Amino acid sequence: MNKAMLLLNAYYEALYNRVEAKRASLVPIMAQLLHEGVTQLGAVNLSEKKYAAYRDVCWAFIDERLEMYDPIGTQYTFGHMRSKDAMDLELHFNWYDSGAEFETLMKTVRDRAEAEFFDERLDLLVDELIREVGAFPDKSIISAYEAAPALNKLPDYVVAKAIETIIGDDKRLPCEE
């Protein structure tokens, strides 16, 4: 495995560990973001059943994201079997386009992989990478939602914002202010 792939795998493993370790912290963050999103979209008259469905979708997306970040799962998501056609097809399934964000992630990974003393600095390089690029594909989701907010996009947005909140070094969460 080359250094870039090693760093990419370490990046996903760190994301998995951070999200899994702070999973309980997601509850109040996602509840707050979901409430704010529903209010801002003027959908305050959602039935309790529909609101619960949106909340459940958010949790399902957290599970999906953890599966994507899982150190074992990344080999299936980003391994050699992954073709450009499969990536293009996936982009068509999403309401957001993460192609540019993925290219930025890969360029940053390749640049960081060239660092001197790579093996000794791997953990530091992963931290730098997460600080710089966040958790893929959060930037794409957040910017696309903010450009055109919609109720059907809200669960993805809530999850992306919540994950970005918990993966950073800041121990203070927005709902604890």
C-alpha cells in the first residue's frame, strides 16, 4: 500500500473512531439542528410521526456514515474495485455533488503523504487532514443544502453539520452554550 492510501485509510479510521466515540453527543446536536431546519423551512406543522421519521432518517445516515468510515468497510468503498464509472453513478444518486470535494481530499492526502518522517507523523498528518478538509462529504452536503434548502435534504444536512461539530478538537458543543 502506498503512503497516500495508508493516510486515506488512517483518515477514515480516525473519522470512524471520533464519530463512534462521540455518538451520544450527536443526540442533542441533531435534535437542535433538525428543529432549526424544520422551523427555517416553515414546516413546523409536521405531524409528530413525520418528525420522528426525519429523526430516524438522521440516525440511519449516521449508521451509513460509520459504515463508510469503518476501517474494514473503506476497502470496499474506496478500494481497487472502485471505478470512475461507479463514482460518477454514485454522484447521480446524491442530490449534492461531492466530486470536487473528493478531488480536494485526494490532492490533500497525496500532498501530506509526501511529508518527511511520514510513519512517525501519521497521527499528526491525520489530525491536520481532518482539520483541513473535515469529514468527506460534509462540505458538499452543507454547501448544497445552504444554497437550496429543502425538507428532503434536511437529514443529510443535519448529519453533516453534527459530524463536523464532533470531529474537531473543540470540546464545547453548540448546544452546550
